[in-house]
Amino acid sequence: MTYIGRFAPSPTGPLHFGSLIAAFASFLDARANDGKWLLRIEDLDPPREQTGAKEQFPKILDAFGLYWDEEISFQSQRHNYYQDVLDTLLSEHYAYRCDCSRKEILARSNSTVYDRHCLLNPPNSDAQCAIRIKCKNISISFNDQIQGPYLSSLSQSGDFVVYRRDNLYAYLLAVVVDDYLQGVTHVVRGSDLLNETPRQIHLQQLLDYPTPAYAHIPVASNTQGQKLSKQTFAPALKLDNLVPSLFNVLVFLDQQPPSELLDASRDEIIRWGIENWDLEKISQTLAKPVDRSE
Ligand code: GLU
Ligand code: ZN
């Protein structure tokens, strides 16, 4: 079996303990399957980027001993691929242009689900437009390796945006195109992206791309039940306690590391993680609290 996995952080803030969980889990799953592990920086949204974040990511992963294969890819340098796919989606009539503002949509339908106004009334060719994917009567089901069977009706969330009206490629488009072009076979990432997955699978199906295996790990929440993120002020990873941090990730992922490992070296703990990796041990839950300020 060929296995290609990846870690795909967005440089909207520093890596925190939640990022380390996603990085280490995807790394361990790749290495335990003799796979490749790629690093892709998802710098699609310059206004939301934090200066210096993407330069830091490789340094931090390096310090933790999580070495990736191949060159780092940057989504900011891959716009031509996304544009080609957008052109295909439009020419196949899988997608259409839309110049509605959020306000207009809300005012017409009192809902954020798009009412398809622009499918029936195409905007002028010079209008600044988003591009939306048609998804009427589509339901997608897949079997998540951790969360189990998942079924979603795309009609409920409406025709989604793959190109934004502010001239940015949407995450949903870029992630599907890149996972395909990079040959990614296994996606291990946080459960916050579980409900984005059916739309990604729908795009893969429209484009005749294979669907990778998905494993959505629980996200770490703070003691108030909020996901650790830049928005909840999760502290940036520190490099002065690598071994306890990696150990805590193994605990979080229910791998049951023996406490002696706390005295091991960084590379020993990584080796233990690879040798003992068992995806099936991970709890089938969307979020779990961590009670330390890692
Ligand atoms: N860039 C996304 C994020 O940081 C993750 C993308 C993915 O793993 O599919 O939330
Ligand atoms: Zn519209």
C-alpha cells in the first residue's frame, strides 16, 4: 500500500498544543504505515495571516523531531492549479458565479443558506463574484476511521463557496486540489473539520478524484470547553519541554504511554509512538479537555 499523509496548518497564529496533536497524530499514522508525511502551509488568506507564523512552523516541527518528506508546499504559490479547477467546474456547470453579499442573502431569505438567486439571475460579466458549487439533493456518506459512519445532506448547508468575492480561493477548493495533486491517501486531522468533509468529498466526486481515508481526531478543549485555538488564546508551543509535550499528546490520543517514557529522549518517545501506534485506541469523541496550559 502506498500511504501519503500530511499536516496542513494555516499560518493564522502560532502552533499550540492542539496543533501538536494534529501534527503528531498524522505523523505517527504515516510512519506506522511506512508512509510519507508532507507539510503544506495553507496560506490562502493573507489578511488573516500572522506575520512570521509560517516561517516558524518548520522550525517548531523540526525541534519536535517531526521531520517531513519532500519540499514544503505553500498554497500561496499554487493559485494556477486552483484557477484551472475553477475553470473546469464552471465550464462543466458544476459551479456558478454569485455577486450577492451576505447582507443581501440574509435580507431575502432570513437564512445564511444561499437561495440560488444568482443561478436564476446570472450576474453581469464584470461583477465581482464568488463562485458557488451546486449541491441540491446531494447527500454524502463516508466512514471516518475514528468517528465512524457519517452522513450529511449538502442541501441543508446550501451551495458552498469555492472562490470568495474578495478574490481569495476558498479552503474547501484548495484542500481538495492539493490533496489530490499531492497524492494524499490518508487525512488525519482535527474533528473541527469533520463537517467540512462531505463538501470536500462532493468536490472530489465532481472532479473524478479518489477520496482519501479520513480520520478525525478529537480536538483539545480548555477547561471551559472551548477548542484550543488562536481565538481562545491557546499559548504558543514552547520548545523547552519537548518530551512532556509529546508524551501528553500520546496520552491525549489514548495510546497509553508508560510513564517511564517521560525520562526518554525525544527520539525515543517518537520511536515508541510509531511502534505502538493504534488508531483504534483513540476515543470516538469530538472534543476532550486538556487541563494543563501546555
Ligand atoms: N489548514 C486547516 C487548518 O489549519 C487544516 C486543513 C486540513 O487538515 O484539511 O485548520
Ligand atoms: Zn448570488
